[in-house]
Amino acid sequence: MGNRITRGRRMSDRNLSDNEENSSTTSGGRGRGDGRRVLRRNNDGTWVSIAEDATQQVESNFDLDLGTILRLLIQTESGRMIMVRSSDSGLDGSSNENSDLDEDGFQPPARDPVESSPDTNKLDAHGDFREEILAGTGRKFPNTQKRPQSFVGMLGSREKGIGSGQQFTVGDRSQMSTGYIPNKMKRVASYHNKAFCGQFSETGNIFLTACQDQFLRVYDTENGKFKKRKKVAARDVGWSIVDTAFSPDGNFVIYSSWSEFIHMFNIYGEQETHMALDLRPADRRFCLFSLKFSNDNKEILGGANDGCIYVYDREVADRTLRINAHEDDVNCVTFADQSSHILYSGGDDGLVKVWDRRMLSELNPKPVGVLAGHCDGITHIDSKGDARYLISNCKDQTIKLWDVRHLSNEAAQEQTRHATASQNWDYRWQSIPRRSRPKQSLPGDSSVMTYRGHCVLHTLVRSYFSPLYSTGQRYIVSGCATGSLVVYDVLTGKKSGKV
């Protein structure tokens, strides 16, 4: 979830933190001496820590990186985040009216990305995918048959027995519903803190939200209503609830935070059942960024900040696997299909990995394949549900469509590692550097299609295939840091809507 760092850098940060803690025991006060300290930026762009007392301007003899700066601000309880639009002024307060970049080449985050012309050549070569989407949305039929395109025309044809007879096929229903993309918003609930999670149950009758106020709220959404069913106080929350998931039977919810435990509670019933599932991680500062139930309801899959994939067995009530999966944070995990045998993971190392649950071993954590082509950390993965196609959202401001039958070789993986390692910005609080937007595909990029036009900043922005039963998965729906919901046509790569 954090910025891209190497294992060595992570260890050095921990050593620096330990040194700071040791020094604080001899200083007294807040752990920084009797006087408060402030940060000043030099002309060469480096940061130094300076005593606030004007009579004792003592500068540190080392340069501070962004992580150290933020840690100092938090420890002194004096930090405030202020966003300055580069179009209004530079970081030094000077006017910058003739440029949309600040001195570090960053763009304002609120600006919509420029939409480019999608390249569909590689997707066109995957005829099975195109044919499946066309058939699922009612757009594939014999050329000799003239088919009405309007809703009213299709109703008339059904009454006359033309085409599919006197009933609508799945493709017919999808064709009618795909013409009605949401185009307006209605506020049904509001909170005093940020809500990081919102999710419907499988049936769509329950909606769940998780807020930074450490409460989970369950709403009844059956028959178009939106009524609060229960409010659950979360346990052992560090910073915020990060991810949630419904059990396949719809009776339980699990959630994660900066904690060694997965917590689970029941949705139905007058008596609340709240359980803590211990993952026993090796790192004391631990968080699961992604959670998923297996389809048989027996296991819980998780991806964590220690670069590992965790499997918790509900029947034995214990963690059964801890797989060293990625070189950095594992931001997302999901199962490929209903069998739950194949699973995908994505991390801040920029790679998407394919695993076989039946072959997972802690002693030999080897994936069955790797998908490479992104230039930065992966924020989310969603499977089409056929164990072949999946999409990944990334901090390089793109979504990629993948076919697991076309895996990446070692040279392509190394290209992604190099591109990811060269990123020196942090999406959580910095704007998007122009250089981070890839204009051309990396050598060896094995993705089928790339979608551009949304903004990935501040949090792990997620993207999904649209529902199969109502749209035939014709669209990809993605969040956006501008506060919008962006809808892409999966075959053309163009924006079909924005809310």
C-alpha cells in the first residue's frame, strides 16, 4: 500500500526508527529534546531538521527523506498536510501561471487525466474474448437476421416471436440493461470521517461500509430501500479499517486493519458474534490490505504489508500458510473462479502473480506464472471469473487486461522490476509526476489491453468487471481520485460513462 521501497530500504527505515526511539529516552519531553523542531527545505531540494529556538539554530548533518520528515512531524504532533496547486503558486511561493507543473514535475491531483486513443490491436487478436463479450451482451447474431436495438423494438420482436422466440435470452437482457449506465448520484448516508470501504453482498440485499471512525455499518438494500440494519464497533483498529469481505453464504463479514488479527462478525441474529482470527505474523507492524473468502467458505485469503500471502483455515481455526509472495507489499489478492484452486496476487513490486492453491508451499513459494507490464505498484485485481482473464489497476494510472495463458518471461519481469524501482514518488500524498505516466508499453508487456483515463492517488483505488448477469461484463468500472466513478468499454477501451 505504501510507496515502492526495497527490502534493504525497509530495513534501514526500521534501524532509523530504532535509533530515534533510543535517542528519545535521553532527551526527555516529547522524545525530541526540550525544544520543538521544524523542517526547512534548502535551495538544493534537501530537507533539514532545525531547532525552533532562534538562538539555537542547529542543523542536522544528514539529508531527510520523505518518510523521515513525516515521522518527525507526527512525533512532534505539529504536522499538517497542506496541498498547494502548482497552477496557483510554486512550492517556494512564486507565481507559476505559465506551467501546470511544480519544480518537481508534479501535476495537480484533481485534474482529470487526458484520455488517449486506446490501442486495441492485441485485444482484437484474442477472438475468444471478443466473441464472449459480444455474445454475453446480445450483440452477436446471424447477419441474415435484422435485430432491433431499442428496448421497445426488442419487446415488439418478442411479442411477435421474432428472433429468440417469446422469451429474452441472457444476451437480450444484457443488451437492454447495458444501455442504462448510472449517470447521477444520490446521497443516502454521510459520515464525519472518511469511509474507505463500501461493498454489496452477493445477493445485493445488504450493503456494508467501513469508516475511519472505527464503525462498520450494515444497510438493508432489499427492494430498492436503504435502511440501516446495524452498527458494529470495530476492534483492534489501527488508523482505519482497510478491507472487508462477505462470506459466500452472506452471513458473516470479515475486516482487516493494522492488526495481527482478522476480525469477523455476524450480520443476522439478535446476538452479536465477534471473533478475532490470529494470523501470527512475523512483523510486529502488520496489516492485511486485501481479504477474500474461498467459495467453499472454509478458508480466508489475505495479502499483507510483509510481502506475504496468508491462508487461514476456519475449520482448524488457525493460519495454515504464509507464502513469501512479493518483494514488497501485497496490496490485493483474489480467486480466479468458483473452484478457488487458482488465485492471483498483486504487489508494490508491480507484478501480478498466478498461484495454484493445491501446490502452495511455504518451503517452495513458487508461482505458476507471472504477468509483467505495469510500471508501478498494483492497487487492485479482479478476475473475470473464468480462470483466464483478469484486470489489474496500478499506480502508473492504467488498468490492464490479462490472459493467464500468455505469461511473461523473466526478461519482461525484470523490465517491470526496473521500472517500479525507478519510481521515487508516493501516491498517498504526492501528485502524479508526468514521468510516471507510461506513454509506451514496456518491452515484453504481455497484457491484452490497457485502459487510461482515471486517476490513482491517496488510497488503493479498485477496479472491477461489471456484473455478468446484467451487463455481460461489457464494462470495467473503476474508482478515481477525482471523486468520480469511471466506466470503460472493455472492447474499445474508451470511456462509456463517468459519475
